[in-house]
Amino acid sequence: LYHRWAGGKHTGSGDLSTFERQLDNGQAWSIYSYEDAQCEFPERLVAEWLAESIAAGAIVCNHTQLLEISRKNGRVTGARLRDRISAQEYAVEASNIINATGPWADAVIGASGISTPRMIGGVRGSHLVLPSFTGAPTEAIYTEALDGRPIFVIPWNEQILVGTTEIPDTSDPGKTQPTSEEIEYLLNSLAGLFPRSKISSHDIRYAFAGIRPLPFSPKRDLSSITRRHFLHHHTDDHVVRMLSVIGGKLTTAADLARDCAQKIGGRVRTAPGLALLSDDTLDPLLDNWVLDIAQAGAVSETSARGIVEWHGRRALDIARIALSSADMRAPLCAHTEHIVAEAVDAFSNQCAVTLADVLLRRVPVAWGNCWSQSCSREAALRVGAVMGWSDMQTAAELETVEVERAALLRKPQVVNAPLEAAAD
């Protein structure tokens, strides 16, 4: 559809015409507006699913490594696991196993000595996070990079998120990093879109990357490989009652979960319908909810709004924690309205084990534009005080945060991208 519309003469109006003029660098742009949904922090969505799973009876083990899938007479019987915090190893029994480890799926199978054709063709996607700039979009943009590939420029977390790339990657998914070539590619594509921005590599706040677990398709172009999911039955590999998930994405995760449940004989409820509200209806409801949370927790409206937007149905529980003491209502650092009570709830109810779990994946303030080592230290001291940590544990938690943050969110070296020339 996008390609069919592209290249023609179209008449814009209002804000779209203004936006087209901002993009003008001697090319003809056509702007189309359509509705879509943005999940600002996928980590928060997954945390919500964890909490719902526990409420439904699941046992969730965080920081746990699968060592081996146990089998007997060609049938899975369970797994051997290791707690990566305590180093304790233990076994669990299971009548079915679903290998939903994404880009690690082949490694899990290989570690258990199961002979299966390669399932995953890892593809790296890299992203840049930049400060906002004059003329920066206030809504997400889906456009084309210098080579015609689709990329996004998204207002995100009070910053600008630019991505993504598609590069084959067979390295450890937990250690993948953007390359200098990818950073230059994204910067030059952004400069071509916003020639007056004068954004350079000096402005990059950080870059990060992840591996898409696409189906292994060595003879196909990366962009043509389906993002649909497939379920591999290991019966042909002489292992009964085991499935591996190939492909898929977060937006279809609920559908994937229903497929998996059906394949192992579970009862699956029909997906519930959605009640859609207009902005005129939703905004007043949200504003009233924020006021209720502010009153219930004795916190500012700004803090209450942050709690509502990030924690949804747990907002009232967090407000009650906040009401218990001034220390619980304290901000995690001087630059954020998110409070200590959110961190305490993450440890108690959202499977957080370390402070890094909290600051990067439950209350993800460490992705913000203000965050620094001093912010991590302040958060460690405030959270440690209410959690009863010793000075040694507080220092260890702080070190873990900084090690993980540095590994995940890299400040790249300056690249020699011809951005200033493009901007001039």
C-alpha cells in the first residue's frame, strides 16, 4: 500500500502540509496519517503478563538458566535448571515443554543433545536514541531509509528513537551490539529526512540492539522473511511432547500463546473483544483515575500519572505502598517523578530480583534522558533503605545496574557521517 501511494502528486492540508515543508530537501514528500498503537516499554507489557500468569497459577523463575531438557524413552520428562543468583541447580518435572526462548531456541535444543535442523536465522535490529531537535516529529513516522528499507522515527520517552536495521547475526543474542556502519546508516537516513536538524553522532545518547528470531531462511532476502510464528514439533526428532517456537513478535504474542496451549491440549478461551474509546471519552477517565491515585498515595499528580501509565491495574496497590511512608513516596532520583514504592512493588509482585531488573525492566527510568551513574547511586540508596539492604548489598546492586546498563545502552564512538554537509 505504501509503495502504491508513493511517488504521486498529493495535496496535503493543515499540519501535514507544514510537516512536508519541514522535510523539504529538494525531494517530493507525501505524508499520510493513520492510526496505530505504540507500546512505549515492551518490558512493562511483559511484566504485566508475568503478574497475570502468577495470578492464574503459574510459577515464575527469574534469572534461571535451562541446563538440559530431561527425556526418557523419547518423551520429555522435565528439565534441569540453575538459579543464576544462588548458583543452585535443581530439577523440575513436566509432561510438556515449550521452547519459547526466541533467538536462543537452537542453543537450548543443542545443549540437550536433541538433533534438530536449524530453526532460527537471527537478524540484528539496531536503534539510536537522540535528543529532540527543532522540527522533530511529535508523532511516530514510518518512512524509508537511504536504501529504501523501512525505518521508524518515533518520539519516545521524551527523546527520539530511530531504527531499525536488518543484519544477519549468529552471535550471542545477549551480547549483540550496533556496529558503527549501522549507526552511520541510521544517522544519514535521519539527516536525509530532516536536513535542517544538524544532528550528528556527538548527539547520540545511546544505541542498542536486539536479535529477531526469524525462521532460518538462508536463500531469502531478510526483508521478505515472514514475521509470523511457527511451532516445530520435535516428534520427528524423536522427542515427544515438546514444541519450539520459531519467529513471531510481541504484537502477536497472545495469539501465539493460544496456539501453544491448544497444541498441548490446554483449554483456550476465545480472545475477548475490545471496547474502543475515543480520546474525548478516554482522556477524562484517565485524568480522574490519576486524581484518585494521587489522593490515595499522597503523591503529586505527575507521579500519579506515571504510576497509572506504567502500572495500570496495579496503580492503586502502589499508591497504598506509597502512603505508608515518606521514604516510599520519594523519587528514585532527582530527575524523575517515579517513586520508590514502584520499585518495592516490582520486587514484591513483578518477579524483580535485582535492582537492574527494576530500573531497566520494571520501572524503566534508566532508559531516560537524565539517567547517569549518580542517578543509579541515588536510586540504590533510596531503594536499599526501604528494602533493608546492607551497605555491601546496596553497593553490589549498584554495580550490577551499571554493568548491565553499560552493556545494553552503549554510547557509540563518533562516526564519520557526512551529517553537517547534509544539514547545510
